[in-house]
Amino acid sequence: MNVWYEKHYSEKLGRDMECKVYGDGGVPVLFIPCQDGRFFDFENFRMADAWQPWIDAGKVQVFSVDILDGETLTSKDWDKDRRIARYEAWVSYIVEEFVPWMCYVNGSGKRPMVFGCSLGALHAANLYFRFPDVFGSVLALSGLYDLDYYFGGYRNELIYRNSPVHYLSGMPSDHPYIGKYNAGKMIFCVGQGDWEWETKEYTANLEGICRNKGIYAQFHYWGYDVKHDWDWWFKQVAVYLPQLLEE
């Protein structure tokens, strides 16, 4: 597969941001690393190998982006208001700077898929649900979809705006976004083995909210041997990516 590195200055963040691109065409895919990860994790943790058949076939082009978890959701040094403001700036960087560049490079005219595992799944779900005009599908594996987990129950407007279980719960059942969600494709998956007990609970909570609001996302719960780990995420990608790519 064709792989290359890019670095661009972000006006939204006031710093350089790095990424890698895998492939030459097809559906553009935004990959978001796991907690405190980096853009090169897609390759270093062998997720690129799991996606390679679809990359080589020209069905997807993956853009692995950098995150700022250490300044935002997992920071131990910054106060909560500063952390969530920085997170909102990162979201703005993704939607207003990175995705337009990504779509220009890709050139297919297709709306991007957003994909993440663990904390990356929360980022992915949040981007899909907040920006249904931007993203056409989401694959979220083993995620926690509630910012209370990272802010200890502290809540302000920006935390609410970035916590899927909260803003979806508060969304009117006739909100126009619901039709937009349902025009796309949404798959959420979690195991029930080691280190998945919390993510299973949060995934089930999100499923209940979606069912109540008429959001037709798919939710899948794998077995009690399925751990919160890369090897299982590779297998889940092999099962669910073809479904998301179906016309």
C-alpha cells in the first residue's frame, strides 16, 4: 500500500499536527488513536494490516490523525474548563481543517467514515453524532460514550456538547439530526471479557438512548472471551467494515 506522512500547522490549535495516509482512493476514513495515542499507532499496533485488504483494493483510504488526550480528557494538570475548551478546539481542528484537507486529498466526493477503538471510539462517536453532515458512517469499538468518566461528574456547556449520552438523551425525538444519523451507517461493538465490563455498560447505555430516540445504530456484544485489546479489534474490523462499505 502507498503510505505517506504529513505535518500541517493548525490555526485552531496553534501548533503543528501530524498524520499518516494509507492508500490512494475509495472511502476516506478518519482513524482516531486510543487513549493518549499518536497518529502512528494505526501502523505500530498493526491496525494497518487489518485494513490492508480494503486499502489495497482501493475501497478505503485511511487518514490516521493525532489527538491531544494529554491536554484534554486525560490531563492531570489542567483544570476542567481549560481541558474541555482545548478538546473543543481539537474537534474544530478535525472538522474545519483536517477533514476538508482529507477530502481534498481523497477526491472521491464521499463523506468520510470515522473509526476508533477505546477512547478513540468516544471521539469517533462524538464526531459522527455532532456532525452528521460531515461524516457518513462510524465504526466504534469498545468505547465509553459519557464524559462524566473523564470529568468526574463536573458539567458545563462544552462537556455536555461533547458527551454523546447526554446530548442524545436531551435531543427531541423529532430533531432533524436523527434522520441524518439514520441516512448513514453506525456500528458499535464491545466484548464482554477482560477490561470490557465498563465499556459494555457504557455501550449498552448508548444503545438504550438510541433505541428510545429512533436512532437505528447497530450494537453488537461479543463473547466473554473477548478482551479490550487490539487482536479482537482486528477481528471486529474484518466483520463490520464490509457492512459499512456496502452501497
